[in-house]
Amino acid sequence: MKLRFLGIIPNTPIDDSPTIWLDEDSGDLLIQSYRATDEEVKKCQEIGSIPGHSTDVPDHETIIRLPAVMRKYIPQQEDGGNGDVPRT
């Protein structure tokens, strides 16, 4: 796996540091951020995603809260979002 650092929340303290990396082999993002609260998870489950899809969060997944200031570090897709490696 070849990771590239993309950004960290500006003016972050030493022990509170939402961070984002790009896996250059797969195009996946790895995100360290705040874990969603139980209330936020419940709201996400109430909204759901697509009809018929489970709203349960599997044990191998979690919901995180990414601060708005971190969105600038998310790479844009060259291909319109079909899964190719993003450009930065």
C-alpha cells in the first residue's frame, strides 16, 4: 500500500488531529476523525441510504464526523466518480 498524506485539520492540537490520506494504489481515502455520537448514528439510520438497504452499521465499519474544513483535502475524481484513482 502506497499512502500519501493529504491534510490535517488546521491548527490541530497534538492529541486531536483529524487527518486524511490517499491510498495511491486503490484510490481509497483513509480518514482519522471524530467518531459519530450515538445520536448521530441513530439519525443516519433514520435517514437511511437506498430503499431496502440495511441501516445497521456492521462491526467492521463505523460512522465518522469529518469537520467541514477537512473537505478541501478530499481529491476530486477525474472520471466523474466511476472509481478510478482520484487526482489531487
